[in-house]
Amino acid sequence: MRFFKFANESAIWRRIALCLCVASMPLASLAEPRHAIAMYGEPALPAGFTHLPYANPQAPKGGTIRLAETGTFDSLNPWILMGNPVWPIFTQPGLVAESLMMRSIDEPFTLYGLLAESVETDADRTWVEFTLRPEARFSDGTPVTIEDVMWSYEVLGTKGHPRYTAVWSKVETMEQTGPRSVRFTFNAADRELSMLMGMRPILKKAQWQGRDFGRSSLMVPIGSGPYVIDKVDPGRAITFRRNPDYWGRDLAVSRGLHNFDVIRYDYFGDASAMFEAFKAGEIDVWRELVAARWERNFDFPAMREGRMVKSEIAHGRPSGIMGLVMNTRNPLFADWRVRQAMIEAFNYRFINMTLTGGKDPRITSYFANSDLAMQPGPATGREAELLAPFADQLPPGTIEGYALPEGGERAIDRKGIRAALDLLGEAGWTVQEGELRDAEGRPFSFEILLNQSGSAMRTSAEMRQIVDIFVQSLRNLGIRPTVTQLDAAQYVERTNNYQFDMTWYERGLSLSPGNEQRLYWGREGVAKPGSRNWMGMDSPAAETMIAEMGHARTHEDFVAAVRALDRILTAGRYVIPVSYSRISRLAHRADLDYPENTPLYGDWPGFMPETWWQEERK
């Protein structure tokens, strides 16, 4: 089994410190064109670098990689809210539609020029200007123009997904400043905006003339990326083919990437069917998320015969959050004591032993496994200063320190049940004739909504097993929730419109959190459909911490703001968290390979399949 890891526990964060070591120095004025831009200090790679450190410039080109997704799709436009789109177009950076800049997954907060040959901004980052490379071309051979760039930004900002419209509201002006240059001036003090404006997909304006961009469609989009969409079997499969005339193949940021001639994604009804297809050799890569399954489920012929192998890839990214989210739009879950009662009733220790053998650690906060995570005990220093003005608004434990209950080894955790009953009693709920009711006799009733296709992290069977154990525990409180499983399309429709009480929730987080946090937790998402604020939180404290992250001029102030936000989210008791993995586990076809230099983010979009290749047959 191939296994890459860093030399010791602190090596990952030494790498981050190396990238940010100049953050304490006075910020250089960037009022001149540069090849890259960093949130703090200087980019790790100087102008004239030859390739990204996690790419292999000698990687052979050719071959096919077959990947898979669960669910289905009915749209090739992932940049709007409507429809159930093909997500690889969006999640694989620059696969089809490129942006002006691209993220380095070996640095926490740095962008390098892609469509743009240079970026320019002032010391306060009140504006940013990009200059297009003259050689940039769409896949049909036509040039990428400033007109295409400006149209793309405007249509995404006015008709696109909320992830785009929220940032667009902070743009005061967009103006062409030269034959290949565009400048954005901001109406808000937010240092991250200069970077976010470099990360929007650039689409071909002429293709969309006379078409409604805001409607889902199976029209194949024209982009400038290394791949074009070759074949589409709606809802079942999509094939991307490498463009031999890709304009950017010789760029330093592209060298060693985009090695496969063909990338195919097949869609399966659920993860169990997908795993069976992997065992049968119908797909080439399986990402395993549960340690116990990694140990017991890979003894099958293809693995024993060496046609498949197992690789473990270290990473330094945060755990993110995964588990059952409670929708506070429902008055039932508006009280933090009720949410804590649900957490107490969820016997994590027993569930973890049952499902994973207790191998994986529990998510203890949204940014666990990173330097951005809240620390045990009370907040101190700058973190405490940021939280102090909101002390009377925050749930207990936010400032003083909060930890999840451990749970018990048996199915019924009596300690947790007692704690839950006490909290529910304080909130006005008591058990009456075997059923939990309020003072007016109304029952404590809610629905747990599940996607029958599963999720990126859990199969539908695993989610159902977790929920079934939880439901059994709730019966000891006099609570009998309804469990509803829907197909992918119905599930997306209901969750986009927050029509659920409790559901499965997954949100990956990075080492460079910023404005996207408003889409995840911001108050606008309480009523506006399509945000990731499924819990419906409306927290002035969280809004302030997100703003402070954007205002921070030093790494230390940035970390303090993120840790304060982490406290607000965790002690808000919005999600009942489960486990996560500190490594990425990939089982794959034996002739597929990847660079030995593992990037900071590990197995992250931008690593697989971008950096992988197929070994030449002998």
C-alpha cells in the first residue's frame, strides 16, 4: 500500500508558516502588475517558476480515467441555482471553464495567473485589475476577450448562483482599462475581494446570446479549459476529452497537469452500487472515508491480483462539518437547549464503534485538524476581544469553552438521556404518558430528511443506520421522528428551499476561509434559497467575525477571527457531528499514478485527476 505522510505532526503547519512567514512584515504595495497574489505576504512561487510543486512535468499524456458520482443530473450549467448540474464542471477547477487566476493547493491563500497574465492592486485592496494573456483561446479557437470577461462577471453576478451574486454586490464599478485589461473597484473594505474576483469562470458571451443564462440546460458550454465535453448521457454519464489544441498547455501552472486523454464520470443510484462497480473494474478510483471499511472491504480479486492498489495521502486541511443539521427556522430547534438535548441523545461513541470500529476521530469543531480550530478552554487574547461585545447574545460555552459529550459504549447512554431530559425540561418540554409534549400538550414532532442516493461522504445505508440508532435513542425521550428518504432531485429541491427539520449535512472547509463563509452561515441565507446556511443561523457575531477575516492584515488577526467564528458555530449546537479522517484513502487502478510531492491540501479538487497520469504500457 502506497503511503505518503509528512515527517511529523507539525510539518504541515511549518509549511503554512513558511508560506506566511512574511505576513508580519509591512505589506508590499502591489500597485504594479504581478504574476500572483497572496492574502498575506508574498506568493511562495516567484515569477518565472517552471511548474507547480505538486505537479510532475514529466508525467506521460494519454489514457483514460473512469470516475463516478452518486445521484443524477439534468443540467450542464453548474453556475446557477436551478437544476441538478454535473458537478465535475464546477468542482474540478478549470476543467472546462477557466478563471483569470487559479488556486495553488500547496498554499493556503495564494492565486497564480491563468487566463490573466498579471494582477495588480493597491495596498488597501480597494480595487484589482487583471490583464488577459493575448494567447488565451476558447476551445473553438476564438480568442478570450475582455468583453467575454466582463459579460461573464455581470451575468454570474446578476443571474448566477448566490455564491456569485453575494460578492457582486460589493463591486462598485467594473471598467475596461486597456485592450486586455479590466478593473474592479469595491464598495466594501474587504481584502479578500481582490482574490475572489480572479476566481470566476469565464464563459463565451456569443454562445449565450438569445439564451436565458438563469435556466438549467443541457447545452454544452464553451470554455477555455484543457477539456471539452465529448459525450453526454443525461442523468447517467458524461465524458470529457482533452483538447489537443488547448491554448494553455505550456503555461507553468499547467505543466504536468491534465494528463488523461479521457475523463469519464458515471452516475450511480447510491454509493453501494458504485462500490460494486469499482470492484468489478467499471470505475478506476474509490475514495474511502471510513477506516474500518478501508481495512475490511478491499479483499476482492482485482485487489488480490494487483490490478487495484491502495494509497493513503496526508493532508493538512480542516475537518469541515458533517452530521445531522437542525433547521432553526423551525421553532422546535430555535432553542439552543433543545439542540444540545439532541446532541446529548446522539450516542456518538456507540455509533462510531458500530459503523467505523472507532477508528476515526470525531469532528470537534468546524475547523478541527488545523491551526484555525478553536482551542480548548476559554477564549483568550484577540479572540476574546472579538467575542466580548456579543457575550450576552451567545449560547453558554462559546467564550468559556465548549466540548461535545462523549457518549457511552452501550446503545442507550443513560447519562446522555438524563442530560437531554433536563435540557428539554428547561425549554418547556416534559414526558406526558410516554410522549414528549409542551405545556399545551403539543408533541415534540419532526422529520429527518435523507437523500436515498447518499452523499459525498456517506452511503445512504450508512446514513440510515446512523439515523436508526439515533431514532431508537430518541424514543427514550418520548420522541418519535419521521424518517423520509427522497430521490436526489426531490432532495435538492427541498434542501435548496430549507423545507426540512433535520437532515444530513456536509460542508468542506479550507485553510483560506473568507467571503464564502457568508454563503454558509450568513443571515441572508435564512430566507434566500440556495445558500449553505441550512441551519438558518442569524448571528451578528458570526457576521462580524467573517468581516474581521476580510479586514485582517496579519495572519495572527486572521486566525483569531476564524477561531472566534469556529466557537460561534460549534457552541451554536447547529449540527450533531460525526467522524472524519485525517488522511485521504484512495483505492485505484494499479497503472494510475500521482506525484510523490503531496500538496498541503492533499487529495483535494486540483489534485485528482488533474495531477494524475496513466503509466505507459510496456
